[in-house]
Amino acid sequence: MSNLLSESVAETPILDPTQHRVLIAAVQAKYGPEIVALIVQRIFPMLSLPPGTSLVQTLIPLGPDITSDPDTVCALLQRFGISDANPPGDAQLVEIVGSIGRGGYNSM
């Protein structure tokens, strides 16, 4: 699942954001959202992302089922350096919320 959700290398398949959601939904249907949330939380630290990929660009394709789990969202925030010890600044919050409001397609 890690290889399928991250940027691909030559020997792994490439999935677009819609296919990511379909894969996650299929795994959720088989194993349940709690298990998928745990899997995704473990994948985030190893997730390979193209340079310049924003938090929102990573968040949006996961869909509402994954992003409704607080622990999963916290794991994603930590992947982007946001934690209790390092909270986002006001400007970063405005940028995140504004980007989500525009559909998440503008990089931050």
C-alpha cells in the first residue's frame, strides 16, 4: 500500500488521486476504517512526495474517510513538520485553510 500511495519509481504502478481513494475505500471495506487509519499513519513518515508538494495536496486525495480520523491527520501534519511542539503559525494556517477552500490544488 505504501508503494501505491507514494510517488512511483519505475517498477511500481502509478495511481492518480481518484485511484488512491478507490484503493483506500476497497481496503476500508475489507479491513475497516480503523485498520486503514493505522496503516496510513505508519506510511506517512515514509511517504515519498515530489518536491514542493504541500500538506493540502497530500490531504485532499485521501478523502474524507481517512481525514476524519484525528490520529491520521496528526500523523500527516507531523510529516510536514507540524506538531504540538512545532505548531503552525497564523500565516501557515491561513494558507492551509485558504488552499482547502480553493479545492487544495494551489501549492503552499
